[in-house]
Amino acid sequence: PMLAVFLVLSFVYRKIQSTFDASVTSLKRVDAASKSPIFSAFSQSIEGLSSIRAMGIQSHVLDNASAVIDHATASYLSWAHCNRWLGVRLDLLGATVVLCTGVFCVRAAE
């Protein structure tokens, strides 16, 4: 009976892993792509600092940088939530293994 439980749990683990792998690959790609505009906006701001000050568009540049950073943060948080989703599922599987082992030990002692 214990072997059957472990076979079922291993099937569930593989299913969770395949779901996670498909999602996290895309999210990691989006996260990496969302960081590039941050560096681009920063280098453009540094290079054009005198022009930005002369034209008085500091608030516009700051708003643009803030929007780019917000997008990158949202991408990162999606990836972090996906990792937490996996962590909760794996904790649940571990608790199930401990529960089943305990039940079988108690039954075997009877």
C-alpha cells in the first residue's frame, strides 16, 4: 500500500513540475526582457542630463523611468508568485508523505 501512495505522489509531483516549468520559462523570459529598458532609460538620462535640465523635463523623464521600473517589478513579482505557488504545492506533497507514513506506521503497530 505504501508503494501505491508513493507512485501516486510521484505522478502528482511530475504533473506539478511540468506545469511549473512551462510557466516559469515564459515568466523568466519576460522578466529578463523587462530589465533592458531600465538600463536603456538610465543611460539615456545620464547622457542627456544637461539637455533634460535645460528643457525642464525632469518630471517627464522621472515618470518614464518610474513606469519602466513598475513594469519590471510586475514581471519579477509574477515570477516570484509562480515560485511561491510551487513551494506551497511541494510543502503539501511533503506533508502528505509524512501523513501517509505515519498512518502506515500506526496501522503496522496494531
